[in-house]
Amino acid sequence: MMPDADYTLLYPPIIQFGWGRRVALASILDRLSGSAPSHVLFVATNTAATNGQLAELERLCPGDHDRLVGIPHDPALDVVASIRDQARQCGANVVVAVGGGSAIDAAKAAAVLTHADGTVDDYFHGRHSIDGPGLPVVALPTTAGTGAEITKNSVLTDTEANVKKSLRSPHMVPFAAIVDPELTVTMPPALTAESGMDALTQAIEAFISLNAHAASSALAAKATRLLLDSLPAAWRDGGDRLARTAVAEGSLLSAMAFSQSGLGAVHGLAHPLGLALNLAHGRTCAILLPHILRWNAPTCDEQLQELATLTGRPSASALTREVEVLCEQLEIPTDFSQHGLHESHEEAILRNCRSGSMKANPRPLTDDDVRALLKTLAGATAANA
Ligand SMILES: [Fe+2]
């Protein structure tokens, strides 16, 4: 018997999607300011600052604004602290985040903690809890993959403790997400591939998650189809408007799915693996996805068959094979041997992989299973499943 349906959906109050839709920033900032003038802090990557995207968005801002640029990948706690300091100093009452997942995550964490007591470290390590809203965030992603523009978490790294994990709170959901595919056309092919494969991983993991439900699965299936169908074209020709739009929409829908259903073992392993190897999240997920799909296949053949049907593929095995071929086509390596994965990384990865994502994976992995998988991922020839 099927269990009773029982879920809550949590999204930004405003999600705008469409080519050129970034112009909506002006009206959203107007709505946020109400009767008081707003002071906006823009938080952006260097790329957005140098390619003119940030300047264009600043021109849409009706009031005063400051900017903090140069948010690095995998933001550390001190990056969040410096954004928070600047927000306090300039008296910001809105934060606009422009960039990939790292910039948006750092901005979300800083915004929610702007008026909170304690250090960023206190919240990251659970000594303090986030008990109320901070500054409202408007997020404009310039990549199509992470979904940070709508989620309640922020992936941060404590470089001293060597821990990468999420800070989470419902208060971290942005006030508005403006997903404009035109902002993604400047992504080079490798970034298109890696961020797109992150989105595809999120969609597939959401669909087969133990916590999936009707709403998350409908979104995940549509996201999977959009990404499988259009990622190769967006990778080949970054200026292909139709492909860029489909991939950006696939990324948004994948985030709308996984933010409600949770993820799986790819994401459980990706954080400690990426930290150990200093490897970008999307690339880590892309390498892991075919391996984890093969591991999960015996347990969730029925769900994969359903996903195949919903995405117009003939069978679960054809869907799994298509993911492998796509990785090859996008020049994703088949394991982490070229990235230096070694037995010495094993214990740290094991210690830090037991997140909610691992718990939502349909086929459990014991510590011995993870060790065997890591050996395969390091380039050993033994089968992993
Ligand atoms: Fe991800």
C-alpha cells in the first residue's frame, strides 16, 4: 500500500524565469523597498564584474548600492564574514547575489547572519542556531546547475577544520530568484558541462530519493528530460538560445525538486571528495553519477524505468547508458585517478559523507561499500557493485 502523501513545499515567494528576465530586478527592488529607500549590496563573482553583467544589473537598481566582488569557489567562512561586515558597514537592507552557486551561497549565509550575534563559525558548527530572517536576498544565477537561487542551504567550507557542509535554515530561502538563461551564455564549455551535470545529478537523485513525493518527482522528471535533451547542444554552442533556455529551466526545475525531496549518494560523497581533491562540485558529481547509478540500479529499477518512460527513453538501462555516453561526450573522466584520489583520502571521506543526502539514497552504502567504491573511483579495476 502506498503511504499517505504528506509534504510541505518551500520556495522563494518570487521565481521569475525567462530570456532577458533580469530586468525584473528593478521592480523586485522597488517592491522590497516599500516606503523606505533601499540600500543594496551586490555580491558577485569576478567574472560577472568583468564581463559587464554586474554593471548592467547595478544600473537597474533604483537606489544606493555597494558591491563586493571576487567571491571564490567553495567559499570559506571568512568570505561570509567579510560580506556580513560590508553589509553592516554600508547599512544594506537588500543583498543581490550574482554568480554561480558559490557566490549565491556565500551571500545567503551573510544575509541571514547580518544582524545576528556570534561568528559565522558559531552557526556553521551549530553552537548558535538561525532563529529569524536576515536581509532579503535576490539571486541571479550566471551558471545553470546548482539551484542555490531557490534553496534554503549554503555550502561552506571551514578551511581550518577541513570540513565542507551546508548551513541550513528556512530563513535562507531567497526572497526572489531571477533565472535568466541569457546570463549563462558566457559560460565556457567545461563549466556548462560540469554545472549542467550537477543539475542532471540533482534531478535524477531527487527522482529516486527515498523522500521523493508527487510534486518533487514531477519536477525532477521534467528537469531530467530538459537536461538530457539539451545539454549537448548548449555545450557545443554556448550561444544556442533554445538549448541555453532548456538547460537553465532544467536546472531550475531540478532545484525545485531536490530542495523538497533531498538528494542521494552522489551528493553525500561529492562534498568530502571535492574537498579532499580540491575539485569543483559539478565535476565531482559528474564523475560520480554513472557509478552511483550502477550501484542503485538493482534497488530502484522500477523508479528508473518510470523515469525512462517519463523522459521518452526506452528503458532504465538505456537511460543509465545515455548518462554514461553524455559524460563521455562532455569530456568528463570516468574516475578520479587523474585528480589524485588515493587511499590516504579514504578515512576523511568516510568520516564526512554521512549526510542527509546519503540517508536519502535508495540503496544504502556501508563503510565497506564506500571503501570499495573509492578504490574503483581511484582507478582500481575491481567492480564496485
Ligand atoms: Fe549539486
